[in-house]
Amino acid sequence: MTTLAVIGAGPAGLTLARVLQRLDAPYDVVVLDRDHGPDDRPQGGTLDMHAGSGQTALERAGLLDAFHAVARPEGQDVRLLAHTGETLISHVAGPEEVAPEIDRGDLRALLLDALRPGTVRWGTKFDRIDGTDLVLDDGSRLAADVVVGADGAWSRVRPLLSPARPEYSGVVFVEFRLTDVDTRRPDLAALVGRGSMSAPYANRSLIAQRNARGVVRGYAALRRPADTPDLDDRDVLLGYFADYADELTDLVRAADEGFVVRPITALPVGHRWEPVPGMTLVGDAAHLMSPFSGMGANLAMLDGSDLALALAEHGPAGITAYEELMFPRSEAAARGAAAGIADAIAPDAPAHSLRHLSQMLQEA
């Protein structure tokens, strides 16, 4: 049996493992992750699963019904506000819209629960490859016929295929959370609505999205040097949004402790590599892009499922077929993501967001 080592237990790696196991393909799939368990750290906010990508991957994994049972169709609601608090667009999702939201942690749990026991080896960090062996950080070795880097933005596998490194976009997100928001701050719950809210203005934006279980996750986005000090300080952050209406900046004032600074990075648009036998990348390891594509997790899961199908049909040689499929679609998405962040966090904001959302809703 062929041993396949997946580095990283994110959506791409777990989808790959699940689809291969569901196909009963002749692979011994091992997923290695440096986290000590599935709840070792927060998994982030909410995701919309698109028909034709994320939902296709879930269907291949046999998990589409389970996804719909926990997903939130109402999460497709969109609110665009001016920095003064004026409502520019308020869209309530209709039954014909087919990209329901799910929290990242809930999605990961769906995938993990579907895997065979022991598939994921927690607390295991990949160090290097020596011949056909993976050398782990504790010095132990794992012989692997196929190695898949599903280890995200700062992938340890990527340098084995490509010299490319993520580059700073010029935009930094400061992430925060509000818990029990419907009880504690019904005014802010109403401001965000059932889905997502954004208020872009003059190279900044306040963004908030409804998560499950009474949580709102927010992001203060601004164009600043990546090493700008003290952005995780509530008062310093509020100073950058002093010209915003209080009803908007109250999202920051009411947030729980624990602000997290996240410089937004991306791989070069059109990132590719020459084929390396028995090795490839999926998800952010292959095509990290800004969140303004709305496609990151969807493409990651589609990568995982496409690679699984190719490996099941062609053996390790199927990697080439997968890469030929993945490269052009990820380039198109990355190009859109680069344009999206440039236009949304811009001097003339919210002009682009208003045009983009208006057009998107007319076409829906």
C-alpha cells in the first residue's frame, strides 16, 4: 500500500484524507499536525461554502448533508455601511442563494469526525525530508511515497518545490471577538445583522461577521506598515478610526480582550512550480491570497478533493493532472483577490464596494 503523508490538518489536508478514505483507495493516509489537538487554538471565523467548489468537495467527501444540517443560510446577508453609520446596502439572502456559512471550527469537526481513527497524528511537526523519509521534529522518521504540503501560509513543504514566499499586501487586520452579543449588546447584534457587515472608508474598514453560538468576529482593517506598534491596544486602534461613528467603533470598545494583529500576505499571482515526483501542495501552501477573494477555503477543499480523485485514478502520477487543473483556477482567484483588497481598502472607499456589491446583487 502507498503511504501518503499530509502535512497540516486544515480544510485542504482533511478533505484530501477523507475523500481518499471514502474511495477506499490503496493509500495509507497519515495527517501530521503540530497542534496538540483539534481544540489547541481558535480556528478563526466563518466561511461561505460555494456551489462548484467547497460544496463539491463536501459532496465528494459524503458530508454535504451534514454540512447543511449545521450551516447558516442566513449568513449570506450583507450590510454595507458608510463610516458615518449610514446604510448603503442591506441585502437579505433569499432561498435561491446557495453559499451558506459555517464556522471554521465546525467545518473542521465535520471532516475530523469522518476520518478513520488514528488518521491524524497531533503534536507532530515536520522538519525535513531525508531521501524517502520525513524527519519529524523529535527525530523520528516516517517513510512516505507521497508528501502533500497542506500546511498553510508559511508552509515547511513549499520550499521543496518553490522559492516563493508570501509578501505583505500593505493591509493589516486586527481581529477581535464579541461573545454573547445578542444578550450583552443587542444594538451591535442588529448593526451586524445575520451575516456580515463592512464599513470601508479612506484606506480603512471595520468588518464584522456573525458566527455561531452568539459570537460576532470583527476585523479592523487598515493600510499601515506591517510592524506598526501597539495595534493590539484597544485605545490605539480606536485612534485610527476616530472619524468613524461611535455606533461603529462601539464594536471595538465592546470587544472581548485579546486583539490579534494579522498582516495580510499573499503568494505571487500565478504561483507555480515544476513537477516534483511524489510531492505537491494544496490550499494556502499552494496559492495563499487575500480574504477578499472569498475563495480561500473553497479552493483549498476543492484542491484536496481533486488531488484525491487524481491519486485514486492514476496513483502518484496523478499529481501532475491535479496541478494542471489547480494552477489556472488558483491564478484567476488570486488575481481577483489582489484586486479586491486593493479596491476595498482604498483611498476612495467605499466607492468600489458599493459598485461591486450592487452589480453582484443585480446578477444574483
